[in-house]
Amino acid sequence: MTNRVLRISLALFSLSLLHVEHVRGVTIYKQIAQTQLAMEAQATSANYTGPAAYSPVVLNAPPPPGPSAFPTQFPLTLTKAVPANASIPQNGSFFGFSVEMSVVNQVLGKNASVLQVPFLNLMANLQQRCGRINVRVGGNTQETATLVPSTPDGKILEKDLQGATNPTQTPPLVFTPELLYMLRNISSLVNVRWHLGVPFNDTSNFRLAIAEQGQQILGDYLIGLQVGNEPDLYAAHLHRPPTYQPSDYFNEFGQMIAAMKADTSLSDRTRQLLIGPSIQILWTPEQVWNTGFVDAYTDHLSFLSVERYPTDNCAVAFPGSGGQINDPQTTFPTFLTHQSGLTLVQPYLNSTAFARSKGKPFMMFETNTASCGGFPGISDSFGAALWGLDYALQMAAVDFGGALFHVGGQSVAYNPFTPPPTNQSTFHQWTVGPIYYSALVMAEALGPTNTSQVMDLQANNNNNFSPAYGIWENGALARVVLINFVSDPSGASEINVALSLTDANMPDTVQVKYLLAPSVSQKGNFTWANQTFGDNFSSDGRPVGTEVIKPVTCTPNPAGSGSPICTISVPAPGAALVFLTGLTETAVAASTTFATTVYTQTKNTARVDPTELATSNGHSGASLKLGSTSSGGTKNSGAGSVRLGARRGLGAGVVAVVAAVTGWFVVIA
């Protein structure tokens, strides 16, 4: 059984009305012929014409900067007590995902009864480390989405591709309550909390059905309602008059609140979940704050939000638009430096302080490497994993309250995870991108206590190639993150960091987990603590391999007194997470499973002992005896979909897990 896959065209129209800087948040749409989907990523770069998500393009890693620009041995002295300039306490779920609404039927599941097993496993990996995951369903497509009772073909989501008339070619959507039940059923399996977008394209007729039914179906799993996606781009995208300003958005936000107050089916809690202003780059946050936005609507605002991509690939995505082409090889080094994260957060430092003063979390509501699909060779490289980790830690250090990294369709190179094209789903598995590895490390770095405070340590004399962060948990130093952006196969650029404390002794031994790949330009087969999600089309969402945690023995201080010194080596490239107080414990217990009761296919099915499934939902698979009905099919074990016993949500304590092999799936109900 396969899912329909929304394909994205790389350019059937011109953006002559838009300057390239005005389209930072664009998601590309339209259908590509199925024949193109059959292209394999094993093809040479010169001949490859398939989806960007599987592009084989590999860039050249920048040369090492040399010893004068990059000292490889340096001390890092910290305090056990929390420094005065450490961040606010951060939730372990800081690093979440933003899923474009038009692709939820690819990424999350076909409907409320058939869920994507790899997605559940990927979320469960994070839940084990930090307890919960925050996911936004929305984007450009939320603005014109309409909730309808049903669709003619029974699907949960339909796209009116012929109705895409604005410059970004965003197709109007219709979706059914089944989509919301699908989200709720996911949350019955893994602790995912949801942000939804309320349509904002027609302020004379607010369509509040998504809020009405969202509160009923999702309950406490609904944590936010976005009002307006990138309103500063509305005029450029022809969604509002050219004179549209922050004051206009302020007024329309107020009209939305008035409509919600008049809607007696909405609870007071739902009316307090609003998120704004979610601007991109044409307005500054201060322009919105100066309208009185926060004070006027404070009783209804759950989060203050912005969206930002560091650069774009729009001139390539939209040929003939007149925008400047950003050469990937020239652009690549800009992602391999600590300065990238510093530059990205700098415009928001006033706003994070402002949000704190108003008691509101400040969210990076949508981000990733580059808008308009990202850059093949950058967005899907190991360098992006290091960049995403550094960027997320930098946001945490300056008091953002969370960050959501965007997930698009097959023609996007920056996806944290990508399902296979529909016509390949019976023999190909998912592709896990570098940004997911960033999320995995970030989840372990912050942990499940929701008390972690983060600080940029300005390590190595604030060297741009070797950033470091301290993480204080429950009032004491718990973990340190060390990053080496340099790519050097000779080993000469490996850094050695001498950790010590001024107000306490380092432990006798610390534990270290490494995020590694041979080069910043490598694509796929990265490792986190020696475990990997493999290459393109090779993951069921569970890490493969034996976890390796390196113990490092600390040595007496050569000065004869003071804290012992723990010297941590970090290969070039790589990142190290150093545990000073023991490893973060698993935040949740294993899911309960039940007997197999339903099959969706009567041919080539397999019988699996339910006891073998007991830990298959994102937990260790090292001991599982998975089988296949196809020769060589064992490598595909675990890929597929979950089908839940109830379309309209699950009762308390009822869970479903699937073992699927080469396209079939088993119902556990």
C-alpha cells in the first residue's frame, strides 16, 4: 500500500515581481512526472535529474584554516555553579520540526488509521532522550487551507493545483477532520505536541474550524495556533495590498481574536494559544512590538514568533526570476563557522529580552539551511548537521524558547527526514538527513528535566571553527558540547580541549558521545555514538549499530593543585557531547503492544511474534529477529506504516505498533 506523494516543480513560472530577498520563506509546489521519481541517487551528478532530496551532488570541503587561524589545543575553564549570563531554563524539546501542511499525508501518515512507522520511530528516539517533541503543521499552505467534512475520493488532504495563482504557486488545500485524528493518534504513540495554523487569507471570513475541531480532537496535545505566516511577505506575494504594514497586521490579529471570542464553541484555553507575528525579513520584530501588539493581545498570546532562513536558493528554484544565484560551493564555507549562528540570532537579541519581560516564549517558528529547497551538497551534508547543532545551541543560549526546523517535500534538500517516492515505497525506506542528527544531539544535550541553561563559552579565544557550549542542569554544570567545523583527513586539525573547573573538581572520568563523519561534505552514513541511519532510502527510523560511549580519564592538574583536567579530543570534523554527571536517562518507558488482528495484504505477509515487537517503536532493535518474505528483504524490516484500531482517536492506554516488511504492514490493535 502506498501513499500519494506531492511533487514539487522546480520552475514553471517567473517571480519577476519579487526581489530574491523577498522570497526567503517560499516552499515550492506542483507535480513532477512519475518517470522522474524513478531516478536513483546513485546516478552521477552530471546525469541526475531526480528529486533534490536524493541528489548525489557532493561539494568540496573547504581546506583547513591552518594553525595560525585555528589553534588545536586550548583550555576551557568553567564553573560548576550557573554563570550569571547563562540562558533561561530550556525545555528538552527545544529542537522541533515544522511540517509543511501539504505534505503531512507523506510524512505523518496516510490517514488516522495508517501512520508512518519511520516517523514514529524518529520521534520516539527523541522522546527517549528529552521526553517530548513539538511539531508544527502549517507553512504557506495553511493560509488557504479549508477544513471540510470529506473529500470526493476519501483522502484527508487535497491540493487545488489549478488554483495556485499567487507568485509562490502555493496550492489551496482542503482537508478533513481525519488529518487532526491522525495527529491525535500519533500522540497516542509518542509524546508529540502540535502547533496548527489558522487560515488568515480572508479576514472577512475567518475559517476557525481547525481551532474548533483541533481543541476537541487534540486536547492538551494542541499547544499553539499560528495567526499569519510571514505577514511581512504578504504584499510581495500578492496576498495583501502593497501598502500592508505592521499596523495592518496588528488590526487583523485583533479581528481574529474578536472572531474567536464570538465563536462560543471555542474554549478559553484555545483562545489563549495564539502565535505571532511569525515575520521573516522585511519587517523587524521591533516594528511589530511598537504597535502595542504584545500588550494589547497578551491574554491570547502563547508564543511570540519569527521565521528565518540564512540564505536562499530561489534563483535556481525559479529560473528567470532575476534573483541572484548563490553558488553552493562558494556558499558552503559560510555554514562551517560559528559566525553563522551568531549572525542569525543577532537581529533578535532585543526581542528575546523583550519577550522575557512580557513572560512570553520567543520561538524560531520555521528555519533551515536555505529557503526555496535548500542547497544539494550543503543542506544534506555533514556540515549541515554541525551547523544545525551550533545554530540551535546559539538560539538556546540567547533565550529563544524553541526552534522548529522545516520539513518539505521530495524536492527539498534540507529535510530532516524524507519518505521515499510513492512508486518506490515497497523497496526503499526513508532518508534521514543531517538536521535530524542535530536534533538527536540537541535532545541529549538538554535532556528531559527542562532545567538546562545554556551558555556560549567563546572557546579557543572565540575561534569561529571550534565553538563550545556549557549546559547547567538543576543548577550545576552537567554537560559540555564541543564542535569542530574543520574538515581535515590528515588529523592535524583535531582539537584537544582541556576542561577544568574553578569552583569544584572535575570527576575522575567523564563520558563522551561523538557526532562524526569523515568530511563536512559527506552525505549520509553519519554516526552519533557510532550509530547511524545510513544512506538514502535505508532507514526505518531506528539507529543501526552498537552505541559507543567513550570514557575519558581525567588527570591531576599539572600545577599541583586545583581541578583535575579532562582532555577531550574532537576529530576534524565532528562534535562531542561530554557528560560530567552521568548519561541522561531515558525519559519514557517502552510502548505497550498487542496481538496482531488485521492484515492489509493477504499475499507475501509474514507472521511475527508480538514479543519481538515489544521494543520496535523507536527503541533498541539490536536483539530483534526481523524477517522478510523477500530475498534480501531483511534490510527493509521495520519500514512501513502503522494502522490504528480506531480512526477517531485511541482510548487511554491503547497503542499500536507495526512491523512492516517490503511494503506490507500489520495492524496491532
